[in-house]
Amino acid sequence: MTSKTQSGWSSRIESLEVRRHFAVATPPFDARVENGSLIVTGTAADDAIVIDNPEGAAGMVRVMTYSDNWPRVFTGVTRDVRVDLGDGDNQLFVEALLVRRDLRIRTGAGRDGVQLGGTSVGRDASIETRQGDDTLALVGVTVGGQARLASGSGDDLLTVARTTATGKAYVRGYRGDDNVAVIGSTFGGGQILDGLGTDAIVTQAVEIDSNFRHGDQGWEVGFADGPGPPHERGDTLDWGVRTLPRSLKASGTGYYLYGLNGWDDLFMYLTKPVGTGEGLAASQAYQVIYQIEFTTDIPTRYDYPVYLKAGATPNPLDGFLDGNGHYRLNLDKGNQGNAGTEVGIVPSGLNHALPYLAAEAASFPFRTARRTYVHDRPITAGDEGTLRLVVGTDSALEAQTYLYYRKIRVVLVPIRTG
Ligand SMILES: [Ca+2]
Ligand SMILES: [Ca+2]
Ligand SMILES: [Ca+2]
């Protein structure tokens, strides 16, 4: 990897190019606009693709891989968005899209994860994941017509949360033992939920909404990774509920976390314990869903990756020194660019600046992003019905990270297991 650079945008461009060459020789997907419709086609192997609209502009869509590689920005997407990722175990993450007409997503025989967050579809939304044990989730989606979700013969998790459709919603698991959940959603034309296996139909979940405009909301701060406890090794750390940066021209407060990573590894996180008081049940497995709103100046002039992570664990968090003298948490969060079983990576797009930002590359302004995250496996509450929620950032090189978490909304969907 490159070391910290202070020479600004040109070296950032060069090192992005280096990163791409290390990754793959050709883009691992095809994306093009035809007659105003965006068509994204994956490969027969495993695809991991993010489709979003980071600036919220009409007709704009960005397509890239989960690691922010091969970013391509399209304008003039005035009609449909159609995605076909084919076979393989695919991951598709759709965030903040504004689709004028129809949205159509297809995946094939593999074990697929498809999630749509904070997205608006003008007409019909149709998502089909076919065979394999698939996870399909819509969170905070608005559909102007019908919403059709269909998985195939595997044991699937289909979740629709905080979503509205003007027309009818069809949520169909087909064969296999599926978990079909519809939480806090309304459909003008009614809903049809069914499958051919012994499905669990879930209509209630535990929802925890925190808005840091109103204080810390019970969330605590922690730091980990690297040699020795971060606060003892010369890192500069700061945190607390603070007024938003003046340059943002927004009022109110956020939960501020700052770290000057003095080594090349720093995990800064918020955590909140939840339990039976919030409605959790002992030893119950939950699908863990986050909606995170935050303000940051990432990407900064330093070309270093920052990974946003989220998840949950049944255990109280504890730090310890590992065999190498590195300060670790008793939490399987993976390190830096790796996901763990309890905490995974939220594809954030943080590490890719839009091309037109290059013109103002001398400054990396604060901006606000909203991200939805569906953890890729259920987390089981402890035998006293407790879980610890965790949201954080893993930074991989020596540099500063400024973050204001604005809102964290969590939906814990009970899952039948066994
Ligand atoms: Ca594929
Ligand atoms: Ca599939
Ligand atoms: Ca099924």
C-alpha cells in the first residue's frame, strides 16, 4: 500500500489507479445507458456490486464494486434500472437510487444477498433471486406501482421494512423454509405473502431509533486495534455529542468521533446495549438491519481506506492485548477491509470521490450520507435476551478521521432457525 501522502489530488488519482490494477484487469461488470435506461450485467461468477446516487441528483447513478473499485458515474438515467447478476454468489447493494420508471433486479442459482435502502421507484419494482439460500431486503423504499419480491427453491430470508408501495406487494419465498417479514410497511393494493415451504411469516420486529440531535441516546464510545490501547499509544482521540461542523450549514448535534490514527490501524465505534426492555427475547436469532446517517469529510486528501462497519454481538464488549501486544475487542468484526461474523462492512462509497469533486480537490467538504445495512447472518441474543449494537469505522493508514453520526435506526427481525 501507499504511505500517507500530502501532495493532494494527483497522487490520490495515481494511487487509485494502482489500487485498481491490483484488484482486477478489467471491470467485473458491464454497465451502460440505453435509451435512458441503465443496464447492469454481472458475470457468471460471484459479483459484489454497489449501485447508488451519492449526490441525490436526478438521473445520476454510480456503479462500482464493494471495495469502491471501478466506479462509473452515469447521468441521463431517466427511465428504468435493470440489473442481472446471473449465477454465482452475488451481493448487490442499492442505496439512494431515484428510479423514474421500473426497477428490475435478477440473480441466479447462487446464494445471493440483495438489499435496497432509501430508494424510490416511480413505477414497479421487481426483484427475483431464484434458487439458492438468498437474502432479499427492502428497507425504506418507496414504490409508485407494484412491488414484487420472489426468491426460489432455497431457504430464503425476505424482509420488507419501512417501505411503501402504491400498488400491491407480492412477497413470495416459493419452495424451501423461508422467513418472510413485513415490518412497518404499507401497500395501497394490499399484500400477498406466501411460499410453498413451511414459512415463518413475521410482522413484528424490535425497532430502536436514535437521533443524536437529542443527546447520546444510550450509545457509548470505544476505540481498538493496533499496538496497545489507542489512548495510551499517542493517538489523538476525541468524541462526544457536538454541534455539527459550521461549513455544513445544518443545525443540531451529532455524535462526534475523531481519531488521528498514529499507527496504521484504528477502530472507532459506538455501541449500545439492548435487551428485554426493548422487546428482545432470550436466545432468539435476529436479522440485524441498520439505517445510518452520518456526516464526514471522507474521502480526504489522504488516499487511505476507511471502512464503515455495523453489526451486533450477544456479549458485553471487552478489550484485551493479543499475543502481538495489539489491543483487540472480543468481537468478530474482521480487520480493516475484512468483514467479521458479528460485524460486517457497510458498502459506503466513502473511498471514492466523484470525478467532478476533483475540481475542488484542495478541500474535501463535509457531506452527509445515509446507508442501509443488512447483516449477512442472524445474530442470536444472549440467554438473558441481550444484544450489543455496534457501528464503527476501521481505518487502515495513518491519517485523521472526522465523523458525526446523525441517526442510527435499527430493525431486529426475529428469525426462525433450525
Ligand atoms: Ca454473478
Ligand atoms: Ca439465488
Ligand atoms: Ca424459498
